[in-house]
Amino acid sequence: MYDSLLALNIVRGPIIITFAVLSLAAALYLLLRRPTRRWIVTAASGLLGGAAAGALTLYITVTALNLFGTKLSPLVITTIILTFAGVGLALVNLWSSRWWRKLIAVAAIAVFIVTGTLGVNAIYGLNKTVAAFFGVTNEKPLVLPLPAGQDAAGSPAPTDAATGLPTAGELGTIDIPHSESGFIARTGLAYVPPAGLVANPPALPVIIQLNGQPGSPGLDDPRVILDRLANANHGLAPIVINPDQLGDDSRDPLCLDTARGNVETYIMKDVVPWVKSHFHVLQDPADWSIMGFSNGGMCAAYFGAKYPETFGNFVDISGDEHQGVDEAGTVDKVFGGDQGAYESFWPVNVMARETYPDSSAVFAVGAGDDQAIPGVKKTFDAAVAAGIHSTYTEIAGSAHDNTALDGGLTAGYALIFARTGWA
């Protein structure tokens, strides 16, 4: 039952529809009273006061403090202001009303807040399940080595009658030791395509995928896209490893070795060797890729720029321009005020001093993501100047959201499949 609850879809389906209907019903109930002049003024004051409080909150958090590091879309702003307006309407129903109206008003406040939260999450679409929203996973541990023809729980995997291959890849949690770095990461995930689930599997390419901030390891979208590609390609697709480069959502370790955690050592000396020792993978850098979204996109650009001998490909999806771009005072907090030391780690500056005999990159960003586009373009230009075979794509109809993520993943996988000779 617990796993079923965590797996519930909160982007589309009965949960978000139910809360939307409850919110509408509650708003109508709280609004419809005997239409006296006093009540009309009171109700209007509650709605307008709540909306004004929402607008002020948005101004402080988004404009003044830049807590989210990006502008919010008009739809998100509208959802938040409507949520505050609903709360304002509920609050004015607490005065001069009977006890049952007060009770419904209190319950309505909770319903409005949950509905608004679900609505904003659905607009971005990055957290599709209850588990993803709370940063936990309901996936089972991936048993290594994988028993041929079985899934993570040891049950027979569905197979295609024509090929004998499983019809879908396997996704499960993994436990990567941190013996070299000491970095305390959250539980990672791994995806193994159908061709990796048979006896004597072929050596496969590798993708290291990094999430955004806030965010936690999650491979729901990659699994769907890669299963589709694998089914059209004799079960072949890359193995995807999704480690945690944050530790928790409250602060950004910058994908470097700092007082905030040795993330760079964790990725390069813990994660990469562990993958090579636990999976049957190809060894050429052309078959190793690192990709990520938002904060993870910046990390992918950094690792791809600094370690071309490991990662022959990198995919920057809506990535930050450089480490700590959204956090004021990073140079003082992390680098003791040394601006030169800080800038030496920026991907564009790493690219300017490295050489790339055979590196490829994909840069993708939502066409409506005005906050991220300049930085992604600047990193793309630096990659081209450094001799990296690069493409730049703006994903139509998207901003800093799930549509941009899926578009970037698709573009990145096209590069990786082409590099393997599968395309």
C-alpha cells in the first residue's frame, strides 16, 4: 500500500482532478452567501487581499530575493495568485459565520494550498509521482549482477516473442560507496536496457545523468524514452546511472570539491569506477556521456569540459551558466573572495584552456526559458570555439519545465545513438 501511494501520479489523473474539483466547490460555497452589500464588500476584500498577498510574496521571493533562480511563467504566477485569493476568501468566512462554515473554511484553506501546489508542480511536470515530489523513491534495489530474464524483484520479466528480449529495461536503486570522496549522497538509480538483461549481455554505452536543484535522482522520463528507442533497436540502449550530486536540496555543492562536499571526487573516483566494475560497459570515451537538467546541466558541461578523456559526450539541458549562478555571494562563501579561483571552474573557462580531439555536446533549452537561454548560448559558443562538435536546440512550447527536459533528453539520446553507430 505504501509503494502504491508513492507511485500515484500527481501531474495528471484522479488526484489532481479531485483536488481541483474540491477547490472549485469550496470556493463556490464560501462565496455564495446572502448577497448583502456588506458581504459583497467582505468577499471582494478577501479575494483581492489574498491576491495582493500572493503578488507581494512573488515579488519578494522571485524578484527581490531570486530564491528560485528563474522567472516564473504566467501560468505559474496565475496559479499562485489564485491560491492566495482562495485562502483570503476562506479567511473572511471565519468571521460572523456559523461553526460549520468556519470548519469548511479551515478545510478549504488546506485544499486550496494543496491544489495550488499540485498545480504548480503539474505545470513544470518534473515531479510526476508522490515519491518524486517528496524526493524519495519507491523503486526496488537493482540486484547486481542482474539475473537473466528477471526483474529487480526476481520475477520473470515480460519478453517479446519474436526476439526473446525483455520488452522493457530495468530500473532500480543502487548503492554507490563514497570511499574516495566521503560525500554523503542520497540513493542513486540505474536503468539497464533490455539488451543488458539477457545472459552474456553485450558491452553497452554509459550515461551519467544528474538532476536539478531542487531535485533528487529520478529516471521516469529517461526510462520511457529509452525503452521506446531500445524496442526499435534490438533492445540496445545505454545504461543510465543517476547518482545524487547534491546530498540534499537545501544547498548546492557546485559539483566541485569544497567545504560543502567533495562532489567532483565522488563522480570521478567513486561513481565512474563503480560503474565500470559492476556493469558490462564500453570503455571508449565516445561511449561515455554525462548529461543533466538545470543545475545538473551545468555539472554536465563542467565534467564534459574538464574530463574529455572520460566523457566523450555531454548534454547540457537548461543548464546554469556556471556554478553558484543563482546564489549571491558564492565567491565569498566558498572561495574566500578569490574571484579568479572561482571563475577558473566555470565551464566556459575550462573549455578555453582544454583541448578536445573527439568530444561532442548537445545544448538544449526551453524556447520560453528567458532566464536560462543566455547562459546556455554562452556555454554553447565556448564549446564551439574550443572545437567540441556541438548543437544548440531551443525546445518549442517549453520553459524551465518537463517539456524542455524531454526535448533535451531526446536530442541527447540522438547524439549518443549516433556516436555508437546505432542511429
